[in-house]
Amino acid sequence: ELTAVAVLPGGEVLFVGNHYVPATDASSLLQRRFSADGGLLDERLVAGTGPVNAAEFTPSSLVVADRGRVVELGFDGRVLREAGLVEGPNDLALGLGGDVYLVGDRNLGGSEWFPCVTRLDRDFARVWEYVHARPGLARSVAVGPSGDAFVTGRVEAPPVDGASELPNYDVWIARFAR
């Protein structure tokens, strides 16, 4: 399962994704690096990282989020920094100066899930967190040139024409200032 792709200096291409082994129910991060002409240069499994929900590249590393942590890995698979997470995010985006935006869904103790946005600083320490008031899901995040985060997802909406047994959703688009 492919999670992210990056073109490296010199035209090499790095693919990262999940490598799942059904017999052991284990998942690892899979990195495959190809030359500019498509030849396989190397392949690496990074055990203990997975399944990867989201990944982004810096010029010299890979930042991944799995079920319970966010990790920055060198292209050689070495862990550069990491931090634990309350819940696994659905997506991440790298901001200006090394900060990280994570989006996901937060359960506040009931049966409903709420869209959640978290900003971490360059040391992966929490700067702020926002949990939306309406149940729903946060699915993707992107960072604009000013460093603001743009988030998309869906939130529950009132029933349409009295059809209370069928869920109704609104698209949720939000901007979070850096």
C-alpha cells in the first residue's frame, strides 16, 4: 500500500508504504528507491513503524505517522526524532520551519468521533489542538505558502426531509492560521 512518493535530488524516486505480513499480523514501513530511469536501487523494511497512515518528505528525511506516534526517519531508515500520539492521524502536512500538522478523528468518550487538528513544533511537542464541535471526520491537510493549514473532511448535518434514520453530512473545510 503506497503512502507517499518523492523525487529526490538527481531524479531518484523514493516510494514509501506499508508492508503487511498476514501470518504475523505485523506491518512495517517499506521504502523503495528507484533511479531516474526506473531501475530499483534499493529496498528497505523499517520494522516497528507501521502501519503508516500518512507520510511527507523533507529534503533529507521522511516524516511518518502511524497508529500511535509520529517519526522522522533518515532515508537510511535511522530514527531522527519521534513522539507518541493519542490516536493515529489520517493525514499530516509539514509546515514552515519543521512544524507538523496532523488531522484525524478524536473520540471524546462516547460513540461519536470528532474532527481534530493538531500542530506540533519542530521537536514534535504539541503547540495547539482543535477538536470540532460537530461529529465527523477530518481526512486531509495541506499547508499553504504562509504556513496556514487547510483541512478537509465531513461533519454531521441535520437530517434532510425528516429522514432521521439516514445520516446526512456537510463538507468541512477549515483554515488554521499558523
